[in-house]
Amino acid sequence: MKKIQIKAKPFFDLLKIKDQSMWDIFAQLIDGEEQEIIFTHEDDTVLFNYFLPENVEELKVQQEKFTEEFKKKVQKLYN
């Protein structure tokens, strides 16, 4: 399994600047191999993990659930 580590704040700041969806990025990463995306804080502590599905159709199904979970975790981080 591939592991991809991403610092959350700079990643999402960049997406805002470029006006791009993280789901578009995730869709581009799908290659048929199982992948774990690990989002970290600036100090490399793990905020949460996401297992990238094997196809775009599954990605779309997971998008709504992931978005809700992400909102809750970010709220805790900045409150």
C-alpha cells in the first residue's frame, strides 16, 4: 500500500488559492493500487487518514461522508 503524507493547512490553503477541489486531486491519484492519505498538522502529528478507493465511482460515494468528518475535525483544531 502506498502512503501519501500531506500537511493539511498548506494543502487546503493551496486548493483555495488555485480554486481547485481536493476531490479532483484525489481522482488523479487513483491508479488501482490501495493508497492511504495521511493528513498531518504542521508538527507532523496525524490529524486523520483517508484510504483512497480504487475507482472514481467509489470516490464520489465517499466524498459526502468524508466532507462531513473533515468539517468536524477542522472545527476541533481551530476552536
